[in-house]
Amino acid sequence: MTALAGVLPITLTPFTDEGDVDEGSIDTLVEDYLGAGASGLTILGIMGEAARLLDDERERVLRRYLRAVSGRVPVVVGVSARATRMSLDYARRAEDAGAAAVMLAPPDGTKNLDLVFEHFRQVAEAVSVPVVVQDEPVNTGVVMPAPFLVRLLDEIGGCRYLKLEETPTLPKISAVRERAVSPVGIFGGLGGLYLYEELLRGADGIMTGFGFPGVLVRTYELFIAGERAQAQAYFFRHLPIIRYEAQLGVGGVTIRKQVFARRGAISSPHTRSPAPPVDQLTLAELDDLVAVLGL
């Protein structure tokens, strides 16, 4: 079982101002994430605009990230797709490229949980690396209750991790921890909004696209060192910017790309259409928060 724990950011896919994949910025972005203390990376997720990539672009992004990381930390590769055959192909390619694990969500709109179970089973049995089960009902439209998630994790040998994006995550973490028989690693998400509480509930870390991963890393480090009061105080101090970034309707990936571009981790904040723009007032408010928090 590949050991995944800590902060594994959901990475961006950088583009040039013209909208082409910017492989050079992948290199600088990797150094930014690792410099912040990330214990792994999760690529080709929703934050990585995976659904907006052409097939050849997806392969280039996959291999450039793995080359840039060069084995320093484990890389989890998103392989979600609308069809099981597509996810199977993505998963095999990810394993061939050197992924430590693959992250898989249910096919969009699949309400029949028996079909969802079969989707996970086929992909998990097609590769030797672990599968991270992604519970993401907002984007997929698929609700997977805790008992179903426990069934996936207990009955499908390759499903060894769980990434939760449902609000609230906390009761589901407790439910899975209490009921799962097989060992399972649990990760939160949601921009980091509930990281401290998720750790208290037994989460092993977080996978999210927050623009300041070092904040999440420090919270995690303090927590696992047994310094819970310090972890809580540090996390609560930075919660305003986590809260601000997590707003619906202010840009999503777009605002986070602005954050990374502002500190030089990527050359351009370009986001592929359709994507809502970030207005100047929002950016001014963000800059004010960054200054107040000393980030």
C-alpha cells in the first residue's frame, strides 16, 4: 500500500496567455508546491481543468508533472471520466507514467450505485496502484452515502483511499472511520475550510486546490506533532483567506491562478473558457488579505 498522508495539493494546469499548455510553468509550479512542504501532488483533477484538456495535452501534462517531480513525492493522477473505458485507459497510462495512485470519481450523473460500484471495481482491478475514491457530488451529481463508501473500500481491494468533497465532510469522516474494516486513508478537500476539524475526526490529510498550500502544511505539521492548540490557532488565523478563496461565483480556478501568477509560480493566470473572470475589486480584496496575513 502506497503511503499517502499530509497535504497533497490539487495542482493547476498552467496555460500561456494564448491558451496553450505551458510546460515550463509546470516545472516552476512543482517547485512552488514542494517548497511549501507538500507531501505529494494530485494532478489532473477538477482544479487542473482536466476536462478541458485534449487527449494529447493530458498525456503531456501527466508526463511533465512526473518528470518535474522526479520521484521526490508521490503523485496521484485524476482518471475520472464519463465512461469506464476512458477511466481504464487513463488509469493504465497514469500507472505506466509512474503514478503512485489514481483518483477516481463516479461517472457524472450515474444514479445507480450498483453501476458506480462496478465502475470502481473495473478500474481498481485494471491497475496495481491504489485508487483514491473521490466523493464529489456537486460536480458529478452522484451522492455516495457513507455505507456505500464503506462497501467500496472494504470489498474492492484496490480502493484504499477516500477524498471527501461533500459538505459537510465531518460526519462522513466519522462514519467511515467507525464502519470500515479495511485500512483506509481519508483526505478532506473543500479548499481547506475544515482541515483542523477533519484532522480531529481522523483524516490523514487533505487534497485541495487552495492557493497557499504552506498554510495547510503548517497546520498539519503542528497537528501531527501533538501541538493541537497551536495548530488550531494557526489555522484559525488564516481561515479568512481560505474562506475568501472558497466563495462561489468569484472565479474558482481563475482566482487561484491569479494567486499563483502573482508570486511567479506560473507565467500566466489564463483559464480555459468557459470560466468566470475575476474582477479587480475581488483581486484588491484578496491582495489586502494577503498583506494582512503576511503571505
